[in-house]
Amino acid sequence: MKIGLYALWNLRWDGEAVTGLGTHVRYLRHFLAHTGGVRLFTNVQSGEDPVNTERLADPRLEIVPLPWCSFPAMWRHLSGLRRIFAANLDGLDAMYVRLFDPCPWLLARLCEARRMGMLFHAVGNPIEGIALRPDWSAAGKLARRVLFEPEWRLALRAARRHRLLANGRPLADFLTARGLSAEAVITSTLAPEDFHEREETCSGPEPVILFVGFLRPAKRVDRLLEAVAILHDEGRRTRLRVVGGPADSRHRRELARRAEALGLAGRVVFAGEVPLGEALNREYRGADLFALPSATEGSPRALLEAAANGLPLVTTDVGSARELFTDGESALIVPPDNAPALAHALGRLLDDGALRRRCLRAARDVARAHMGADFIRGVVERLAAERELALRG
């Protein structure tokens, strides 16, 4: 079975090999391992490769470059986008569409006319994303919500006609409440080399708390900074390491200023982007605790990565966190946007060795049950089933 994949992954393509985020390249490798070939519809960028990328060359991987990558640009060029889609669907058996990239409804119409199997996968909640942006005014949020409404309605209408996956139970419930039948899934890119066997952390005089993720306001790293400041006020000497980019973003600079204002200068390191794999695993293995302070998530891969590498976890109650982990047994789960609760949970893990070790071991067992190859194999099996249904009419 040869599949199409629609995902705006901001890749580099030189005609022979693709270069992109390690997460995306791992997905492609798994798809290629379980299919006869992949045709990826994506936006292609030029320039030097960022530091956190991997390269993949495989003759069974075809790239269809899309010259537009934003909702406004694609809506302005709908006829051109339709021509690109229509010219590149021959020979495909099924299409995997990641939501909510722009104009999936346009692609759906063309695939349906060809009786191709389709599988939609919602990886985030754009409505919640708009609502939770702290750097947008109420008027700005309303304007964006109104402008997004036509795209939102068309995307939901298309997804309603096909099988739909959603990252985590909260997102699945959100979509189901809007008339869709969404199946909650846990995404993963974990490979065997991501696992690290250790039974204890926090043995040094200044334990290292680690955050890994894209630096955007919804990640609420500011709340983690406040929590670390609370720990310091209580006499607990810790260090915080923030891994993720972009390194030159306005939000990154705001976080650095916030750390300084909280008296954490010299105790917080912004490490920038680190490649998935050996380099990122070194970050996990050099830390003592992992904290995810997000206000919203789908299925956060960083939790599974940290668990695989033997880190005790503190996470906010977002996305699939509670599906994966049990509070007090495999992680400590706290309300979002609550720095004192975050600090209290981190303090518990710092002070209670038995709790720390119990959570570490149980979380690693959870990670073992969610391997990246298994996740993509399940996606391909669903695509094959949708292909059969489409052929039957």
C-alpha cells in the first residue's frame, strides 16, 4: 500500500533527501517501514539546516512541495492548491491528514472522488490555542477566532465523514462534543535506544529540573520559573535547564528577563534546540526531575521521553497526562497555571526518595508500552481498513 501524508512539517528537500525535525523524520521512517511508499505533501524551506534536524534519503519517499503554509496564504491560493493536490494523487491508496493544517477539506474532496481511504489525525486544539494565548488581547483573540471559523467548520465537516484520531482523551472529547467520532490515541516516537536504566536521581547537592519543549506561551515555562523561585525561597537549591527553541524568539527573551527578575540568574540555563536522539537523551540523563507546566497539550511526547530515560515526572493535568500516568504512583499531576502547586509537587519529589523511585520505575514501564514503531503500525493498519471501506463504496 502506498500512502499520502499531508503535514506541514517545514522540511528541507534537495531532490534526493529530506531534512527535518527528528520527530518528523522518525515518523517518516516508521511509515516507510510499514508501507510500500510515502508521498508527503508539505511546505519546503531553503537555507541552512537547523541544529535539531535529521536527514532521510529513501527512494520510496516522494515530496510534493507546497509553496504556502499558512491559512491566509492557502485561502488566497485555493485554486493553485487544488491543482497541486489533484496532480499528485494518482497511485496512492490512502491519505493520512494531520489536523489542523490548512484546507484538509479541499484535499478530502479530491481523495473521496478517487475512492481513496482517508484517516484524519487531530494533533492539537486550535480553538483552545487561540483562547490561551496570553500575549493576545481579548479583541485580538476574537478577531482570530472569527477569521478561523470558516476553515474550522469546513475541516470538521470533512473529518466527520472519515475515521478520526485525536491526541489524548480531552481533545477526543472536545471533538466528539462537536458531532465527530474521535478515537483518543497516544503518539510516540520512542525507540529502544531512548531507554536508560537507573533507579535513583537527586543524589547531588543541586538537583537539576528539566523542561523540554517548544518555547511558546502555552507551555507556561514562566510558571515553572516561578515554581523554582518558590523552591529557592524555601531553601531548596535546584537548577533549571530549559531545552527547546527557537532560541532567538521574543518569548525566549521574555523568559530570560523573568528568570532574572525572580532572582534566578545563573541558576537557569536556556539550552536552545537539541536534536532528538543521543543529544536529547543526554539532556534527560543529566537531569534529576522533569517538569511539564503546559496550559494545554495533546499527547506530549516529552513526558514519554523523560519517563523512558528514568526521570521522575511532574506534569500539569493536560492532554493525555492522566491517561498515561497515575497521580502519586507514576507521576505527580497538578492543575495548570498554578506555580505553588507545581513547586509543591517538585518539592515532594526532592524530599521523598521512596516516592521518587516509585514514580521513576512506574513511568518507565508506561513508556515501554508506547513505542513509536507500534504507534505508526497502528496508523497504517487503520489506513488499510479505511482503504478497504472506500473501495467497497
